[in-house]
Amino acid sequence: MNKIRYSIFADQDLFVAQTHGNISFDDLYQHVLILMGDKEFKAGINALYDFSTITDFTGNLAKLEALAAGMSSEDVIVKKAKTAILLPNEFAPNIHGVMEQYMAMTASSQIDYRIFTLAEFK
């Protein structure tokens, strides 16, 4: 079972995903595979990732790079979408820094990623 739980709200063209504690790059990668295989998932759906209670990212950075490459590929992401990523308020390089790296790696993606802290989101 993947550590990232999600719900798809097809009528709102949105899915919401949430996790807490330590999360690995493999967890992220596997989540995307499971999500994109869900019969309710469709290209162009918008997303909200609630990572406001994660404490660390772990694992091999190559897995995050592979995920970013897939999310930047027009063969994988065939329609524009928006994704908000909610992070903890307190800056932590292992969390905020990793997500900034991911944003840089996916700059050419059709997904418009935005990072928010919980304070900014309210």
C-alpha cells in the first residue's frame, strides 16, 4: 500500500492527495503510477498535494529525477493541468529544497506546479 492517499473528485476536475511523516522518492513515483492507472483519473485533472505534515524526503534522488522526467514529457502529460503543493510552514531544506529542485526539473512540464506553505494557503 502506498503512503500517499488520494481522492478523485471528477465533478470538480480535481484530485487531492495527502501523506505525513517520512516519504520516499519511491513512494512519490509509485503514487503517480497508481494514480494514473486509476479509472477515474483523466489527463488535465488539477491537483492539491497536502504535504504540510511531512517530516522528510528520503531515498535515491534518481527516482525523483525519473519522476520529473516523466512529468515533463508531453508523451506522459498530454494536457495542461495545475498542481498546488502544500508544504510545512517551517522551512526545512530537506523538504522545501527538494520541492524547489523538483520544480526546476519540471519547468517545461504542461503541469503548472505551485508551492504554498500552510500559512500562505489559508
